[in-house]
Amino acid sequence: MAVILKGSNAELLFVNAAGTGTHNLTSFWTGGHPGVSYDQTDVVTFGDNAHRNRQALQDASLDFTFLHDSTASNSYDTMIQLYTSTSARAVVYAPDGTASGAPKWEIPARLFSIDMDGGPGDVLTFSVTFGVDGVATIGTW
């Protein structure tokens, strides 16, 4: 799985199930690695001399780390809202920003875990893990 580094224009957004209520958490995002892959299916027949494989079911892994912010409408509150919701959300990664024509990954997902980190005097961060809940699309804005 490739690690995607946050570039100067990269944005990370979370959209509710209805397609409204976009939460842009780019300013709190300190790292993560969205990845899309397919299960591998062997399609060898008796006449083949080597293995042949095809793409099967799509899978995605979404792990992100954020700075904790204690102000209203902050990063942690947004994640708690996503965590307590039973609806699928879309995680949108925009490596070159959200201008028209810029690429984007949109992955329907559900938030499965939140882990807090940091002790007294440390910067408080939290990590989240999303599970895929649909087909990821790679397109443009």
C-alpha cells in the first residue's frame, strides 16, 4: 500500500450520506494513508501454462491521524459524529485541491475506531480507522 504524503494543496474531506454537510479537516490532518486495492482471483484454465489473475472485490483501507482541537466544530467532534452515525460517509482525498478538474478519490466508508494519543504536556492527537462500505471512485472535481 502506498503512503500518500500531504502536499501543499492536498485536502481531506468527509461528506455525510446525503452528500451534504462536508467537513474539511485538512488543517487538523497530520498523516494517513488511504489506499484502494482489489482482491486477486486466480482464473487459470487447464490449457494455461502459468497463473492468470483478475481483479475481484474492491477493498480500501483508510487510516488517518489528526490534531485534537477543543474549539466548537472541531476535528474530534466531527469524528465523534461520524462514529455514532449508522450511515455510510464518503471520505474524499483531493491530492491537488478541489479546483475544477483536479483529481479526487471518493470512498464510501464507516468509521470503526478512534484512538487518542498524548500525555501530560504532549500535543493531543487521535487516529481513526475507516472501513470501506462501497466502491471507491477515482475521478475529478
